[in-house]
Amino acid sequence: MALFFDAEWFDARLGERGFSRGVLAAAAGLSAADLALVFKDQRELSAGEVAAFAELLGVEADEVAARAGVSTPVPGQEGAAEARIAALERRVAALEAEVARLRGS
């Protein structure tokens, strides 16, 4: 479980970029219910989700991890194969987020 999730900071970053929480969920491959748990400090983000949040918000992964209060490692601490998979997942998540944005989510 997250130690402290700074929902105001995340909402402000989303607002600056013109994104909704729905787009953030899509970018990270989360359901709306899972994202709600994250924002209520009842679910911790994985390293891949941290990376997806960081990419969408245009900030460093360690900033997202700190603002999310996660104890999981930040992306980049995994092995070569895991890093390639994570990079592909981020690209897919970014495409899904763009589709969600275009649909008006």
C-alpha cells in the first residue's frame, strides 16, 4: 500500500496537460476502479505504472514515485529484457492514452 499519495499534485499535472484521470488510467493500463484505489492510497503503483504516469505527465519517474509514496523501485532498475518490455508497454500505454484523449475520456 502506498505511504502517501499526493492526489492534488497529480490532478494539477493532469490539468496542466489537459488530461483527465481516465487518460491517466488508460496510459498505465489501469481500470478506473484501480486508479481510484491509487488516488485513495489503497493501492500502490508498480514500477511500470510509475513509468507510464511519468511519461504522460512529462516528469521523471522518481518524482512520480515520490509523489505516489511508493516503495517499489523506479523504472530502470530492472534487467535488460524487463526494460525492453517496460518500454514497449509504455509505448502501448501512450497510444491508448492518446486514443482515450481523442475519444474525449
